[in-house]
Amino acid sequence: MTTTTRERIVAEALRLFADRGYAATSVAEIEAAAGLSPGAGGLYRHFRSKEEVLGAAVREHITRTREQIVQVLELVPHFQDRPLETRLRMACKAGLAKMREEQDLVRVLFRDLDQFPGLITEMREGIVNPLYDSIATWLSRQPEYAGADEDWQAIASVLGGAVVNYWLANESLYEAPARIDEARFVNGWARLGLGLVTTERSPA
């Protein structure tokens, strides 16, 4: 697949921001990584500033995530013939895969985005909240949970947060929590989801 110069600039800038930090990455370095003559101003033919490049990266990830959410929810009926535990494992693995796919953006988010409150809002409303909403929607559509009086948004925040925490621990501490490998994590995650079938709600 052929990429445009603009796409290369965004991809290489995000990689450099993730590796070195936003402030430590120069426009010339981005240009060189994108195959342009460093310092010749090629980046400015496509973007007004380095910050605009970062904004473009965030918005492209938002667009892609929204498209992925739609695709996943459209596939829900096609997997209903599989056991619930299998579907839960698939959902957990998909969440971990999404974190890996967005790893550069996540690194930039935790390292540098406090400098850009507007981009934090876009990330929260464009990626984070829709992802948790999609988890809640997915859970509520599983036939085994039909009629369950559950707060799916809250449950989604717990299950989704577990995926995020597991990935972040691997990423930032270079080791999974309690040295639990991914297969065991996925199994535990699925077992928690299975518990929703039989567990009765306790009074608040």
C-alpha cells in the first residue's frame, strides 16, 4: 500500500514522539525520518507546526478506532454460535491487540499530552469513552446475559480497565503484574466475564 508524504510525516512523527518525547523531537528529524530533506521545510508544506502533526496523528487514530468499533459490533451476531468463554477470550485478546496497535500514541499520551489539554479531550471523547461504550454494548448483546440487571457501563470500566492496566504494566514496568503471562490473564478475564451469568446482584 502506497503512503502519501503527509501520512509518512504523521507516522514517523508519532514514532519519534513516542521514542524521544515531543519536545526532544525536532522538525528536521521528522523530515529526515519521513524521507524529506531535513531542515528544508518540507513538513511545512503539509502542516503549519509540529503540534499540528501531533493533532493529525490523534485524529487519524480516532477515525480508525471508530471504524474498528463499528466493524466489531457488526460481527457480534456471527460469533454467537461459539461458547461464551470463547467469545470473552476473543474480546480480551482484541483489547490487548488494540493497545499494542496504539502503543506509540499511548506513550505520547502519558508522556506529553498534558501540554495539550485540547488533544486530551479529543482522545478521551474520540477513543477512550467510545471504546468503553463499545465494551458495554458488546457485553449487553451476549445472549447468556439476556435479562441481566447489570450496570454494563460500570462492568465495562472494570474489564476494560483491567486490559489497559495489564498492557501498561508490561509497557512501563517491563513485566506483567505478578508475572502473569498473557494466556493466564486472558483466561482470568474470561472467567470473570463468565461469572456474570450466574452471580446474583448484591444490594448496594
